[in-house]
Amino acid sequence: MSIDKAQLAQRLSREAFYVTQEKGTERPFTGEYNDHWEAGDYHCVCCDARLFTQAHKFNAGCGWPSFFEQTDDSNVVFREDNSHGMVRTEIVCKHCDAHLGHVFDDGPAPTGQRYCVNSVSLSFK
Ligand SMILES: [Zn+2]
């Protein structure tokens, strides 16, 4: 699925466009979902694919919404990221390629994973 970038630029906030389309990062502790614990699901802000759910969210203290697992929909895919002199694993939306954040292997049981996600990449439902 390809998304019209001009339409996205109109629909999204400037920061959401920057993060999802230009692989930006929101400033820590500023995102609206960093300290957000309502029950519900987190969808891709660009294409509405379901990505994460509240049951997998935990407080990592890193300043970004953190999840130890994605949903069974498997809409989050992984890419090697060697930018900024680091080897990291980027996470993107499977359907529209939106940049979401990175995944690290210092998360809690049972997965040991920490999906570190920008709030502006997400839409809560
Ligand atoms: Zn998407």
C-alpha cells in the first residue's frame, strides 16, 4: 500500500510527518502516549493498521511509549538501522512503511523486547 505523501503532509501534524516519513524522533517525555494507560489499541497514524495494545505497554522510563510485544496482527516489521554510528533495529509499519521507532532487547519478560515508539506515530483507539 502506498500513501500519498502530499495528503499525509496535510493530514498529519508537522512532527508526525517528520517522524513517520523522515525517520525523526520526538523529544523524550513530550509525547502524548508516554504516560498514557487507558485500555485500547494503538494504530498507525498514517494508515490505521493496528500495531500495539495497552496490555503490552509498560513503563520503561525512557520517555517514549514502550511495549514488550506487538499485536498478533504482526503489522510491525524490522529493519537494520546503521545510522548515527549505531547498529539498531528500526521498526516500521508493514503496510505503509511509516517509521515508528526502534526495538531493543532490554525489555521485560516474557519477550525481553522493548519496542520504543514515538507517540506521534500512533493513534489511540
Ligand atoms: Zn501504517
